[in-house]
Amino acid sequence: MSRVYTLVNQKGGVGKTTTATNLAAYLAYYGQRVLLIDLDPQANATACLGVDKATVKGGTYEAIIHQANPGPFILHNPRLKISLLPASTALAGAEVELVPELARETRLRETVKSVSERYDYVLIDCPPSLGLLTLNGLVAARHGVIIPVQCEYLALEGIGQLTNTIQRVRSAIFPELAVRGVVLTMYDSRTKLAADVVGEVRKHFPTQVFKSLIPRSIRLAEAPSYGQPIVVYAPDSSGAQAYAALAREVLEGDGIKIALEA
């Protein structure tokens, strides 16, 4: 069975999709079979892998709302060795459509179960909100959530709210839900604020903050516009090195020996 991690933060602009796509790319680079599920109606993860959301014929929406077999909708990128269950514009209405449905919070978990044997890792990129789509992402996170946190003061304010949401999901639906780790993003070593934020986050999650710090990087910002993860767009950049280190941390924490680099 695959390891299933959900990337979540209700605050936008924290590097969540950047982390989802680049972590997926480096897990694949290190020899893992990876499925990235785009659960965000904005379809940014889909675009980051070079897929035009306007051309998507089916994906996460059909799997969740119509409970369709996701297999036919999964796109595989042979160059990156990543599979993608894409998002489309139809996903924007999913929050409303899920409200009257039975077992509405477990739809994605069932979708993941149906394909999990094909992959070593399933990463789920949630929208920047705490609605029903994100709830589905949390309930599907069989091995935990990964929380990207921007190294700025306002990012700290959302941690308590997200922690409370995770606790409510544990109490009501999924007692095993855990925090797999916190990724500190947009780190600028030149500022005292960044160091202060790192310290505060480590107080909240003393044993769960990944050592790898993701720096502010022009290359990381540029890569999505080319539909490429950083491992392809700028493999020698500081951002690439940081995400490579993060992927190694995840693999090491999961007890997986890393394959020889290509």
C-alpha cells in the first residue's frame, strides 16, 4: 500500500502547491512511484506539471462527485515519472455539491484506496481553505499531513486554526490523523524575522519540523510558468537542492533507502 500524505494550509501563498509538486518530482527522481492528486479548483498543481486545466476531460471532480473510477483520468508524465489526477474548472462547484451527499467527507479516501496499490506515494494538494474539499484531503491522509508554513509573521496566526481543525477531524472522523511534518518555506536567511518564525514554529511542533528549509527563490517562482518542477527547470538552484533534501528526509523518515541518483 502506498504512503498517503496531504499537503494543507488554509492560508494561501505559503508555497503549498510548490511543495506538493516539487516533493512529488523529487520522490519520483529517487525511484518512487508517485501520484499527485490536485484537489484545488484553481488547478495550480495541474498547471505546474504542464497540463492545461481547460483541456482536462476528467479528474478529481469526477472521482469525488460521481465516484468514478479515477484510473482513466490519471495522466502520466514519462519524463518526470509522475502520475497526476488533475483538477478542472468543474471542481469549483464541488463544495456545494458535496453538502447533501452521504459520507461526503470520505469520498477522496475511497478514491485513493482504489488506486493505492499502484503507487509508493500519493500526495494530495488541498485548496487554501478549510471547506469540504480540504476535509476530504485530511480524511484521506492515511499517513499524515504535511504543513507548509511561510517564514513570515502572519503565517503563524493560521497554525492554531489549522491545528484545531486537525483535532476536530481526529475527534469526529479520523482518530489516526497525524501531522507528518512542517515544511518551512520562503526562508530568507538575511532577515531576523525568518529566524524568529522558524523558532516559533518549532515551539508549536517541537519534533515535527523538517530540517530542510525552502529558500525564497526566483527559480522556484519561475518554474510553474514553464509547466516544470524545479528538478527539470533549474536542477542546480538552491530551491532544487532544498526540495531534494526534503524528499530525502521524507524517504529516510519512512525507512526507505534512496535509489542511486540519475
